[in-house]
Amino acid sequence: MFCRYFSFFSLCLFLPAQRRCSLGHGSSLHSRDTTSLPGFQNLTMGYNKYLRPYFGGEPVQIAMSLDIASISSISESDMDYTATISLRQRWTDPRLVFHGNKSFTLDARLVELLWVPDTYIVESKRSFLHDVTVGNRLIRLFSNGTILYALRITTTVACNMDLSKYPMDTQTCRLQLESWGYDENDVIFTWLRGNDSVHGIEKLRLSQYTVERYHTLVSKSQQETGSYPRLILQFELRRNVLYFILETYVPSTLLVMLSWVSFWITLDSVPARTCIGVTTVLSMTTLMIGSRSSLSKTNCFIKAIDVYLGICFSFIFGALVEYAVAHYSSSQKCAAKVPEEGPANELTKEMEEVNITNILNNSITSYKQKISFTSIEISSDNVNCSDLTMKSHEKIKCVLRNKMHRIIGYFTIQNPGNVDHYSKLLFPLFFMLVNVFYWAYYLYF
């Protein structure tokens, strides 16, 4: 029943003003209540909505403009964004020219009776036309045959993102409009006023991003079936890094500084230093897992935040290893002092019974045992390898022994207490240098 009255109403609107249409029970629309559109009767005389304007001749020029109402969500895991836009299209149809200088807004349901462009959104994943309380569409007809066709759409569009600098990244997304079936020989797409054709995008307030800049482009899409006109709105989104500084960077930095507290605790306090090291390592591991859970589908990217968390984890783990090395060196030094004290005490007890020659022999034997390496005995620090009586292979062994003795001397910790002393200076210094290079690279390069 509704379709019957709708078709009847449409026919009445398009008929000349002199004719009257009856709407049941003898009710009528008098001429004084009907808008007079001279020449509008051509809609019922030869108008074909399946044929474009200028069919068989020059292409139709379609000028477009956009109102960006909102960008509700930007997903890094799915690499897309959702936007609500008002798309306005203007073109001229000479078949709809009428006398006068007025414009008339028609019922949006009458769009089914007119030819409209087959514009679609490239790379759109999901889209829908708003229909509350009726379909959000507008048809306005001007006396020179110009038609304004506007509609409100919510669409989810793919956006290829480079997350290597996340969360200090800037993403470039596009909204592309293209003709589906009409190539450039049939329609030509243009922006109505260049960059001024886009409104509302500069007023957007997003949760994680700030719109840096935007510009419009006119392009063509070369397909197998032809070359199709395309309009491009390109905009840059810069991520707000303050949230991530408070959420991730500051806690990870504090955990690194907490691991340095163990340098001020003595080597004998094994439970205290071990507890600090293990706790900071576990806390850092939990922080790393939490930072990656929000981007679980983008693990293929090595992001800037992953690099920083990896640096912090390395420093925390290094502080734990430092204590292990210092404590091991201290225990080895204490164990080495025990056999030395035994002969020394016996020597003092038997001082009166031994002569000077025995004391010298015992001292030389003890010195040889200290500098031996893998069952190779070395008589002194300076071994003369230039003796003419030595064979060539003996000289090579002698030189290798001296080199190995020097290398071992470099890595021998004479005083384990100095390990903590140097760590107090070196760990903060290296951490500051790494931070300078990190922030300089990701912010300016």
C-alpha cells in the first residue's frame, strides 16, 4: 500500500502544475498548493535514469566535497580506521533544466527515479548508510539542471601502517573515492574547492592521535577494464606519546634505577642483592609482556618501544650478572687465602728450626704455583724466550705462555670490591648515553 501511494505521489510531483491528482475519497491538491515548475514535465517525457547525462557525448563532471564528522577508532592490529563522513556530489543534467532561479529540495526517496554516480570507497572493509529516522540522503535540484546529492556514511577503511617507530610514529592514511563502472570517458571526478572541499578534519579530537596535515589529490586507477577517475584525501596522524611515557617508559626506567641499588649493598648480603635482581628482572618481563599484548597481531614489527624495553631488560639483567661475578671473585679470593695462611703459621712456629735457604725455596715454590695455568709452570713474570739454546717449538710455546698470562691478568679481578665501585659509575653513564642515542634517533630520524 505504501509503495502504491509513493509511486502516485512521485508521479504527481513530476506532472505539470495544471493537472490535479486525487488522493482518495475525493480529496484533491489544488493548483495553489502545487509548486509550479515550468518545463518540469520532461521528467516524464523521455527521461531515462539508466543513461548518464550527455550519454554518447562528453563525460559528466562530478565535483565532490567531504565533511568528516568523526574518526571513532584507529586499530593498529587490524590496520584500519572507522570514519563517519558526509559525501556531497554535484553534477549537471541538462534533462532537468527548468525556468526560474530557485532550487528545490526533493524527497530523498525520489533518488530512485534519477541517475546518480556509482561512487564507492576504495579499500573499504565495511560501510553502511545511516537510516535514522529515514535514509540520510539529500537531493536538491537547481534550475540550471545541477543536482546536489548528499549522503551520510560510516565506513571502515584499510590503512597500511609502519609501526617500526611505535609509539613515536606518524601514520599516513587515505580515503579514496572512485567510480565503479564509469571510466574516464564517461565521468570526471574533481574536488569542488581543492583542499577547502574537506571540512571538519581539522577539528577532530582523537584519543591517541593528532591530525598533522591533510591534502587532496586527483588521480586515476588503471584497471584491466579501463582507466577510472579517483579522488584521494590523504591525512597524517601523529601519535600522542605522553600516554606511553607514563605507562611504559617511566616504569621501565625506574626499574633500571632500582636494579642499581644493589651496588650499594655489600657483597656479603646475598639474600638482599639476589632479591633485588630477581624482582626487577621479573617485573621487567611482566612489563614487556603487557606492552605487547595490546598489539598482539603486529608482533612481526620490531617497534621502538620493544627496543627500549629490551635495553632496560639488558641493564637489569647486567646488574644481576654483575653481582654474580663480584660474589664469585670474592669467594675465590677468600678460598685462595686459606692455604696461604696455613704454611705461614707453620713457618712462624718453626722459624727457629729452618734456615734462610729453606725459606727462600718455599717462597719460590709458592710463587710458581700461583702463576701456573693449565699445568704449565711459569718460573717468573718475565720469561726470556730469546735463548739461543731453545728450539723453535719451545720458543713458540714460551711466547704463547707469556701472551696468555697477560690476557688472564687483564681479566683477573684483584679486588672484587672495585666491581661495585665501577658499576656505580658505568651503569648510569652507559644508560644515559643509550637514552640519548635512542631518543635522538626515533624523534629526529
